[in-house]
Amino acid sequence: MGGVDVGDGKGKRSTNADINMIPFIDLLMVTVAFLLITAVWVTNSRINANAQIPGPPDPTKEITPKTPEKVLNVNIEAEEFVLTWRQGSVVASEVKVPRPTQNQEKPSYPDLAKKFEEEWNTHGSHKNVDDQTVDQAVLHARDNMPFKEIVAVLDALYTPKREMKIDNDVAKVPVFNMTFSIR
Amino acid sequence: MADRYQNNREHNPHAHVIHKPGRRLMHKIPLRFVWRKVHGMGARSPNANLNLTAYIDFLLVTVIFLLTTFNASGQISVPKEITLPTAENAEDVIDAPIVSLDGNQVFVDGQYAGSAKSVEDRLGRIDELFAALKTRRENWKTLQPNKPFPGVVILQIDQETKAVVVKSVFQTAAYAGYPNVSFMVTKGK
């Protein structure tokens, strides 16, 4: 049945040797079956957050008093998102974005993502490619809010991207890093 | 043509049992014109050769594709009870301790690490989780004293969990020395 034609020999004996391909095909089929069964089709990903806890002071470095940075505070209210830029305790600007009523299964806020980008363009302080830090966002979520809502807001927060130099390579990174307000 | 089907019968001891493969249809009828008729007047060879090359090529490509996508370590088991939230802007999972919240129970890399019952209504610290994570951090530092500690922990939390529980676990992990907390999500829209 299975054979590979290796051409027509013109010499004394035929070079038309039959290689039995059946075990080979069997092996291939078994490998395909095994790999299909063990394949992972749904890959999990992660969405990053940072607790912004300062490490122990480095004794080799001198402590320089820093002026507090502008931080974006995101308040998730029942009907709107309140985006407030604060520098220390000074409120620099405040914007309200209506919170659309969603299908409850998979919430997503594309309008909020656009607003985040606009806000960062006006107020963001880390825009240079060489700048290794990103702007900070603090998320204020109500205690009874489902986790998926938080992730939806986080997803919107990480939608705007900027270029950053990492190890002589320019990579696209989200413009914000998020932390929870622990109150 | 008749010889083709009857040759060497006398010399072959198995001839009456095993016949040379070939045309069988009506070959018992010892009439040449019948055979000729059956065999299509000798117009084409009855020996059809199935070309397997394309089939083997296809199988090989499939094997190579599956081998390249094969990842033995990337498989992180998510308990059936946990439905992860979906997010678009997510990164790949890295090797880090996984804190999963299954109902009220907290697990660190599959090992029980306390209950989240105490933080269901009030933000607080889960002491057992704190201790488990702290031990892990100390172990890591003992094993790799010269490397900076990455401080990454991945939280595997159901999408319906209340924010207060998420915040408590987050806070506990941060206090235990893991400031870079990631949430595990399913990538997609």
C-alpha cells in the first residue's frame, strides 16, 4: 500500500525500493493525538498591580525629600467614575465619566479607557521614552463591588500605552500602574 | 495471460492456500476472453497506488505545529469553582506564588493558608496567608541570597468575589513582602 517511489532505475536492478510507510504514519498519528490531547488552548494571563509599599531605606543612598507626584484617583461610584488628579492633598483636576449600565456577565468600559488616555495626555508626568517610572493610579472601590468590575476598570486603565526603553529595547507599556486605596 | 494466474502452482506448496495477490474476479472461469473483459481489455493497470506523500506532509506539519505550541510548564490549574474575569490588556503569567481563593478558603500554591471569612465584611489581614507568604519569601531569600526579590504574587480570584476580600488579600500580600500583586485573568474581549 504505502510506498515511496524513488525513481526509475535504468541499471541492472530496479531502484524502486518500497519503504513501508505504515509504522511511520502510525507514529505520526499517535504523536498528533497525544499533542492534541495535552495541548493547552486556554492560556491564563495576568493583570498587574502594585501596592506601592516603600522598601527599607537604602543606607548607601541619601534620602532626598521629594515633592509628591500627581496621582490619578479613580473612584468607582454607582453611576459614574470620578477621576481626580491629586498632588499630595491638592486636587489638580476632577473629571466625571458616566458609568454605563452593563451586561453583568462581562463588563467593559471603552469610554473610560479613552478618558484615561485624554487625562494622561494632559496631566501625565512620565512621558519620555527613557523614563522608567509610570504614573500612578489609585483605585477606590466599594467593598461590595464584584471583582470583575475592578478588573474591567483596570483593563480600561491599562488600555493607553506609551513607549518605554527597557534594556535598549523600546517596548509598549501601559501609562499607568494601579494600586488600591486601603482605607 | 492465463499463465499469470496459474504459474508455478506445482512448485509452490502453499499454492492451494495462499494465492498471489492479483485479480480474482471470475478468474476461475478458464476463458481468456472473460478475463480480458473483466479486466477492462487490459486498458489500465488495476494496481492503484495511493499517494501518501501529501498526507504525511500534512501530518508532519501538524506535529511540528503542535510541538511548538506545546508547553508543559504553562499549564496552571484553575479550580472549577473559580471563574476568572476577562481582560484585554493582560501580560503573560510569570513564575510566581499563586494565591487562590476558593470560596472562603485561601490557598498558596495549592496549600491551605487560612480562611477569608474574617475579611468578608471588614478590610483586614489574613494572618495565616501572611505567615505562609512570609515563609515563602524567606525561603526564596535563603536559596538565592544575591538576587533581588521580585515580590510578585498572582491572585486567582473568582470574578464575583467582593472587592473587600480582594483588597484584604492584596493588602496581606503587600504586607508579607510581595508588593507586585497580579490578578490572574482570561485574556480576551
